[in-house]
Amino acid sequence: MSADVTTARLAAPLLHLASRVLDALPPGEATDAVAAVRAFTDDASPARYLAATRALRVAERRHKLALLGRAVGDRRTAQGLETLTRSADFGPALMSALRALPSDARNGRRLSIISDLLTAHRLIEARAAGALRELRQSLGPVPLPRVDRRRKRRGDDPR
């Protein structure tokens, strides 16, 4: 088989892959893939075909993962804000500042951690209040300690 026939057989699938991938990618994310495709078009060989194919698939994978990460980040941020809005007594200024945060996975995780901490705090507070109520019921009325008011008024130092 001649080199021209091999080049033609490799060029068609590479052209199809390149057109599909490069149409979906923003120009800044496609520089390595474009360079690999140009290297193939300048001097076609099976090795350069493989390199261009790998570069296109890596660029496509990175782009899809970034889109997926943004979607997950948006969802996490929305869930975190919803939980904070429902459960926290934050002022409107703080809530508007939280809504102004970029919707990415890291901020979404931060907001869900804050809402989880607030939920844990409420649970601990409820359990402590219940335990205190049970303790007061079991002990009955507890006399208050007597305070010597004369010393307090005069300002005498008990030392």
C-alpha cells in the first residue's frame, strides 16, 4: 500500500473526529489538539495520526468533565443555598453575598458543609435542651445559692 493511500485512509476518520471535537470545544481548550492535527496534515504518518487522535480525545474528555463539574457545582450550590435559606436565620445581606458566590463544585461543597454543620448544631442543641429538661425534672426544684448582699453593696473585698 502506498503512503498516499494510507494517508487518505487515516485522514477521513481524523477529519470526522476533529470536526466533531473542535466544534464542541472553546478555542482556548483546543490548542494542543489543533497542533497535533496540523502536525498530521503537514507530514502524515500513522504515528502522527495516533498522536492527533489521542490529543483530540483528551481535549474532548477534559471539556466534558469540566461541563460535568460545572453542572454538579451548580446543583450543589443550589442545594446548599436552599438548605441555608430554609434552616438558617441569616440576614438578607449575608444570603445575597452567598448567592453571589460562583457556582462551582468547591463552593457547593462549602455551602453544604455549612448547612450540615448548622444541622448538627441544631441537633446537639435539641438533645442538650432535652437532657437539661430531664435533669431538672429528676432533681426537682434546685435552691439558688445565697448571695450576701451586704458585702456586695459595700464593695468589701472577700479576700
